[in-house]
Amino acid sequence: MVGRRLLQNTVFLVAVWCIVQTLQVDRSENQVETGNQVYVIRPKRATRKPGFFRTLFQVTMEQFRDTKDTYRKVNDMINDNFLPENVPVTTTPRVESNNATTTAAPYKITRSEFNKIIQRNVKGLARLFNIELREALKQSDKNYAEFRRNTSVEVSKFL
């Protein structure tokens, strides 16, 4: 019993001694001695992390800026590929040459020409859709008639 008590006290004293040593080491790092005076240097506070709402606002603003810049770049790229409407279009015959160093300027069209091309394509797609729809409806009528015939054959087996 006495030996057990002595062991507990020894372990307790060693633990307290370790804690005191670590506190003294930490305290000595923040002290500056000048002559017979000791100055304590206060540790600087760490910068605070931004909160939830500030982080959310920053992410939203970055997304908005990125979207705006991307939209502006795409818009500029598209506008650079069209000629202005009031510029007269001159057709010059191409001269075929064997000189490999000359490059032709990229062909540009006006917005009205582009709109005409798009309208023709949309009309063609609408016509194709209508043809496919009519054929699908005809096929569904045939499928429905075949279904009714198969159903009557199967039901007649049980009558």
C-alpha cells in the first residue's frame, strides 16, 4: 500500500515537473532580457480566417467576373468574324499562284447573310422533322393495327 502510494506520488511529480518545464520554455521564448529588466513580447495574433458569408461573397464575385470576361471574349470573337453591314462587298477574282508564301484573308460575311443561311437551315430542319413525324405516325398506325390483331388472336385462344 505504501509502495503504491509512493509510486503514484512519483508519477504525479514527474508529470508536474514536465508541465512546468514546457511552460518555462514557452515563456522564455517570449522574453527579452536587457540588463536587469525582462520584457515580455506578446505573441502576434494570427490573422482571422474569413467567415462563411465573406467566402461565399468572394466566390460569387469571382464567378461573376469570370463569366463577364468570358462573355466579352466570346462576343468579341464573334463580332470580329462579321463584316459591317454598310461595307460594299467587292468580288475580286482569285489569282492562282504557285507561291506558297501568300495567304488569303479569311472569308467574312455580313450578319444578314449569316441570318439567311441560318433561316434556310432551320426551314430545312423543320421540313425534315415534319417528314419524319408523318412517317412515324403512319408506322404507329400500322403498329396499332398489328397489336389489335395479335391481341384478338391471343384472347380468342382462351374463349
